[in-house]
Amino acid sequence: MAQALVELLRSEFPQAVIASSSQHGDETVIVDAASWVNIHRFLRDDERCQMQMLTDLTAVDYPDREPRFEVVTHLHSLSKGHRLRAKTRVGDPAGERVEVGSLTELWGSANWLERECFDMLGVHFLGHPDLRRILMYPEFEGHPLRKDYAASHIQPLLAYRDAPNIEKLPPFDRHEGMSFGRQTHDGFASEEDDALSRKRSH
Amino acid sequence: MGQLKETTEHVLETGQGQGFATTRFEDLLHWAQKYSLFMYPFVTACCGMEFMSVSSPRYDFSRFGSEAPRFSPRQSDLLWVVGTIVQRQAPILKRIYEQMAEPKWVLAFGTCASVGGFYDNYACVAGIDKILPCDVYIPGCPPRPEAVLDGLLLLQDKIARGDRSPGVVKPRQDPAQDQTGGLIQLRKSRSSVG
């Protein structure tokens, strides 16, 4: 059913629709970033589309691609029952200028979704009324879901307390994360654990 | 590190049926403190369901003199940290800890509060001991109510002994060491077949 939507978009915006694909009956259309807001406005307002609901808005980081980011929206028509996924590609490899128009004037739900997308991936939505972090704290630097954000990099808001060996305090060492350790109430299960315990207590 | 099997030493020595008792003042004080823990539940995540379970009649930790939750840190002396603590929440938790009156104790409920668990990422604090001193750790995701009760008893034991070193709740039974139906028996039966 949504195949007709793609054809409609192709006829209405012949320059803007770059590609389209279908998987398990779900249509995806990739559009030009400059027409991002106009296409969404058409999808919402046109009689044949009636996409009243913006289900989701997010972005994906492809560090090897140019443009680097894909902004994705999932649209749903409550009256017609069809769905469509729209994508656009933005951003240079350095991730500096990642800009696309904001959909907040079309759907209220886009407000927080775009804020989350900005917070996590650093996509700037032009025309957003209040584009600031929504999940992370304002002091946070960088965008944690970008592929070049190191997985182990943390930015504590509150400095860790000044204690020796604060990174790993006893009693968690080799038993960390196990639902049950090798230690029981009846003492240590092996000579190795016993030695470890004695070493720790000194 | 405290262990449950070490029983608390007798606080009171009765004097030959003469109606008096001798003890040290610290022992009496600790004995009184351990049975009047006013708790502040700082519940942030799914472990909270387990906390509700253990505080409700089925497991009922009020049996151990720890029944009254106080939702003001100024009236409480035991901070239950139940669930994942994210970096953004750390200053709030620290402030609540600082508002509590001395003497105060901290109990880490579950793996997330203890060491962060699998939330080893940009957002989470890998264990509340990074920001405040912790007395008892209860591992488990979530911990069994029995483990929570063990943790409470371990804390009371530590209070009675005046021990402020960190303690961890140990499993009551280690399935891998179970000689009757556990992994060892399973391996034995397999090797005998082969």
C-alpha cells in the first residue's frame, strides 16, 4: 500500500527523491536534505498521505560514508493505516556541520525527539525552538552515540571521591558481575580464592 | 570483610541472677543502633520491585528492626541505594548522603548500585562507592530477597562490631559446588557415560 506513497512522492518531488527501497513490505524513501521539511509537510497534509503521526525520529552514524549521518523518521497514518520511513543524509566526515530542517512546526512530538537526536548524535535541527541536551547534563562534551566517541570515555559530573584504588574497590575483583561467586558462607571454595582473600585483607 | 557465620558477641553479661548486667557503653550503643535503622530508600530502577517484595509481608524485613522508611534524609541513618545511578544523578545522591545525620550507613542493593553491572558506558556510575563510602554490597540482578535479608543482617553485624570496612553478601549456595544435583554431579555422570 505504501508503494503508492513512494510513487506519489517521486511524481511530486522528482528532484528530491534520491532512492527508495522495500523490505518485508516496509517502504523506505531517501530524500534530499534541502527538501526534508517540505516533503514531510506534504506527507502530513496531502489527502492521499495523511501521515498524522510522527512515530520516531532518530539518526544513524556511518563514519565511513559521505555524508556521514542519516536522519530517519518513521511516519504513520492513523486514518489510512499506512506507514513510511523517510531518510536523509547529512554531515561531513568530521561531523562538524550536521544540519537539517526541524519538523517541530509539523509535529509536536518532533521537539523532544530532535533534542534527543541532537544530544546523542550532534545533529543540528535548524528552526528548532529549544535545541539543547535532553538526556545528558549540560556539562557533557561531545555526543556519546557517535562512532568516534570512545566506548569507555566517561565524564563524571561529580568527581569520584578520593579513596585509594577507587577504580576497583574490594570485594569486587574476579567475582565481579557473576550472579554467584566462588565464595560461600562455608568459606572459600578453593585454595586460590583463599590465598586471594588473605592477600586482600593485608 | 564481615561474614554472617560469625555471630555477634554477647553484649550483655548477666550477673549471677542478681538483676544487673555489665557491658561496655559502645556495645550497648551499637546494639541499640543495629535494631533501630531508619532507612531512606533511594530507588531508581528495576531493583525497586525486589525492594518492594522484600519489604512487604512475604519476606518482611521489619522483622529485623528496619521497618520504618523515612523519606527525609535528615531522619534516616541507613541509605538503601536501589538501582542504577547515572552520572547526572550522582550529585543528587551525594547530597542526600550528606544531609543524613551521623552515624549513617550505606547499602548497595543489586549489581548496578554495587559495581555498575553491564552499564559500563558513558552515562552510568560504575558503583556508588565511586561517590560515597559503602558498607554492604548485595550482588545480584536483582538479588534474591534472601540475599537482601543477608545483607541487612550483615550490616547489623557490622554495626554491632563497629566495623566500617566494606562487606559483600555471599551466596547461600553455590550451584557449581552442589554435590547432589549441581554441575559437578552432571559432569561426573557425563564422564561415566563416555
